[in-house]
Amino acid sequence: MSTALVLGGGGLLGIGWMTGVLAALEESDALPAADADVVIGTSAGSATGAAVLQYGSATTLFDAMTRKSRRNAEMTPTGDLAAPMQAFGSIASSTAPDPERAQRFVALSDALSTADPHERRDAVASRLSGTTWPISLRVTALRSDGELVVFAADSGVDLVDAVTASCAVPGIWPTVTIDGATYVDGGSLSPTNAHLAEDVERVIVLAPMVDDPATARPDVAAVLARATVISPSSTTLSRSGDNPFDPDIRGLAAVLGYDDGLEALSLLR
């Protein structure tokens, strides 16, 4: 039976949480990430998937993350996050066509993001152990024409560029240019992009942010309905604070995710 591991968006909080969940699943032999036929990473999920597959062990990454949670190279967004996040939510929930929403996301980043693109790329690169593409990894990013692009090892695109594009949250981080095209966060239209696993028999979704059933695309909803979906527990949500981009949240989120992963083991048996 083929297996897809879908890793969704959720900022640095999501990276920490998913790393913890994957460490618990790996230690319990429930689902080592390397055993999945395909790993589909969106936004935070792209960074998590790339790092775990490169390290070869979620447990190794978990140990490093919990030790160095306050000594990482992540950037802290400047200014009030309320305005860009409110604008992002308004665009994401709009019924406008995808190309129009994509253009609005790009405009939002151009208007509000003050981060240096090179420094941002360096911060994303620090999450990885190198530039080698894991063969099973797929990385999503939304192109300015509304097309959800899926990058892979054979796409001819630098892994760091692909992950940086996938993590380019509109209004928070700058857009990313790849081969002359402009990209924003792969989770802009769906935090999971679970529909990309529609042809896979067994689908396991780690969703720091769950697709809204009221607005989810039918093809996304259809896959989620038959998938095993693991989301943060009420304990995790209550202890995670209100800033998913806080660099210091990763270590705590990883520990909370580990506990959530242990609780989710029954779902995978």
C-alpha cells in the first residue's frame, strides 16, 4: 500500500510541532518519514519534511531542536502581525479566482514585508542540513498567476529556494523569484494541499492548521475525509502563545508535538 505523508503550514510553531510528532511516530515505528512513498510539504511542512528527510531521523532533529530552541538563526517578523494576518485571512477566504487572489497575496507582501530577501533565505537555509533534494519530497508554492507549483528533486530548482518560496507568508515575508516567476507561501490557498495525495492509497496528514471545512476545495476535503489527520491537541494550543513566528517557540512546540504524536499512535494502527 502506497503512503503519503502530508505536512501542512503553521509557522515556526508548526515546524516544531510536526518535528515532535514525527519523532514520536518514528520512535514507535508507526511511521518513520523516510518510509513514506511521498512527503508533500507546504510552508512549514516543506521545511520540516526537507530537514527530517535530510537528517534521516526525526528523533535526531527533535533532539537538536529542543536543545537549541533559543539559539537558532530564525528571523523575527517586525511590526504588528495583526494587520498582515487579517489581510491574509481576508484574501484566503475570498471567493475570487485563484489568479486574482495570488496577485493580491503578492501585493500584500510587496506592501507590508520589510524583511531582507537574502537574510530571509539564509534563515530558511539554516533549517536544513544541506541543499540535496530528498527524492520523496514535494514542495508547494503559489505562483503569481494562481498556479500551485509542486517542486521536486527533478525540477531543476534549488531546494533552499523552493522551501523559501513555500514559506513566504504573504505580508510577513518577501516574495521569492524562481526562474523569473514570483512565488508566495504554498499554504496560501490551502494549509495542507492534501489534494496532491489523491492518487495515494494511505494518506497521513500532520496539520498544525486544519483546512476550514466551509471553504476547503472539494478535492482537498475529499482527501482529508479519508486521511488520518493529526492536529494539535487542546493542551498544545493553550500553551503555544499567539505568535507562530516566534523563534523561541520551536523547542516547546516540539515537546508538545511529541506528546501529541504519542496520543495519535492509536490512529495509525
